[in-house]
Amino acid sequence: QMKKQCDQKLLIRMKTECVPCSLNLKTQCPAGYTKITNGTGIPDCRYYLEIKTHTLSFPGCRHHCMKEFEQPECCQGHWGPDCMGK
């Protein structure tokens, strides 16, 4: 019995919104994603505050999140919704 289904494992990465680092401790990843950064996250972004007519930019932090996703795929020599062979 040859294997017909050869699912591909995909890693989807995303970053949370940039916020003040002190507030980022409580930031959660979206449902289904795993947080891969700790504490206040990574200080690699800037967030903006609008004060009257000015927009000020401050260094901030964000978390990196990851999700494993299985993409259904047929093995070589098989095709179609049921991965039928030749």
C-alpha cells in the first residue's frame, strides 16, 4: 500500500501590534498561534501617539507568534481530491 497523501507542514509566523514595552507583557498571540518571544517581546518597532496636531513616534515592543499548519497534498504520482494513482 503506497502512501497517497503527503501533507506539507507549513509554519506561519506573524508579529503582534507594536505597543509600549511595559504593556507588552500581557499581549497575547491570536487564537491558534504560539508566542515564541518572552517577557516584553522584541524592541524592534515604533508606535505612534497623536497629540493634538502632532504625531509622536516612540520605540516599542512586539511579540512574534507562530502557527503550524498542515497543507493537504498528494504524493508524487497521485492527484485529485482523493489522491488517486495512475
